Amino acid sequence: MIRYRACECSSLIAVLMLPLLALAQPPCTRLTATGNPEYPPYLWRDPQDPQHLIGANAELLKRVGKVLGLQVEVLYGGPWSRAQEEVRSGRIDLMAGYFQTQQRQAQMDFIQPAFLHVNSVVWVRQHDAFAYREWADLKGRRGGTLVSNSHGQQFDDYAKANLQLEAVPGARQAFEKLLLKRNDYLIYEQYPGMALVRTQGWQAQLQVLEPAVASEGLYLAMSRESPCNTPELREQLARKMKELAAGPMPERLVEQHLERWRQQAEAAP
């Protein structure tokens, strides 16, 4: 009986010590992030170091990390669909730019507010444009999109119920399908599309229809499986993102990195 009570006490002490052990764990000093690697000027692979991503989102996140005393490394996590899985699984801590949907909210913690807003638009061949004023005008036509891509909860729901969208892994493949007349239109973000079209010399072959399909906020999103995901860190990130989103810095970074992408593309062989 005495031996049983001693064991019971030891177990009780261990349980009581758990909160203290958690508090004793050192705070995270390094965060990893990733995102869509075909997303200039927001994110793209560094030509000098292809295992890392550069762009407006990467620089903004690194500036936030510096203020908070964190080292932030923005990694190439593979194609867009795989990059999302890397964050969901916790192998990478953060998504550096994510549209918010119900499904994604169930998987990750979004840092409020959005730091940028991005237009998703309808891309068509120059000589095969059609009358477009609203989503219903896309019905009955073959459309293209990217695997695991979102254009906002409302459009995603409408498209699933009403549109014929075929998803492919990469942006270049999606545009090539459009040019080969395998699709009638492509839903893709405006700036990243412009950057790709310019570098490929497709300006005379493609155009954008107005109005935009959607204008959605880009957020930081933290994996719920990340060991760095704590209420304290999320609060610190949210406070700094709110401060930056209220100023001109995010838009300035987009302009600077659009020019940086253009210069890199022109210098490439």
C-alpha cells in the first residue's frame, strides 16, 4: 500500500510539473516559411540560390522577423500544392501569402490582418475574347486554374458548382494550355500573370478581361503543427502586420520587386 501511494505521488508531481516544463522551453528564434514559387512579384525562386524564395512577401516577412528578433528563412517548398502540404504538416512553419478560405482556416492559423490585396483575373487569347461582365459569363466554357489554388471563398464555391475548371500544377503549363486552345480562359492572379507573360513574350497573344474575378487579401498563415505556433508569437506577428498593412510599405515592396523580377528576366539567357 505504501509503495502504491509513493508511485501515485510521483505521477501527481510529474503532472504538476508539465506547465513548468512547457514554460522552461526556449522560445523560437528561427522560423521557416514558403509559398507559391511561381508568384512574382510576391514570391519566386532566387536564381542565385534556388532553394530559397525571394520577392515582396519574403522581404516583408523578414523585416517583421527582424523587429521581433527572429531569423526568418523563406524556403522553396516545391510546387504550389506541395508547398501547402509542407506547411500543413508542420515541416515548414509559415505560409508567406495565403488566401483565406474555410478549408484553410480549419488547417492553419491566419495572422490578421491581410498585408496585401491581390486581383484574380480572366486571361484569354487576344483574338478569342468573349463578352464578360460577371461570373455567369464563364458558364459553358472550358477554364483553367492551378492545383490547390484559391480565388476567395465565394468564387471557389461558385466555380465548384457552376464552372468547368481544369487544374494543372504550374502557371506556365496553365498559360500554355490556353495558348494551345485547350482552354477558353484561365483564372490567375494579375501581377504574377503579367510577369510570366512578359518574360515569355506572350503579350501580343493574351489579354485580361475586366472586371477582376475577385480581390482577395494575402495573409500570413501558421501551421498548427509547427512547434513555434504559440498564442504569444501569433499576437506579436498580428500586431506588427497590422502596423505595416496600414502604411505604404507592402505596396512599395510589390513595385520594387516587380522591377527586380523584370531585370532578372531580361538578364537571363
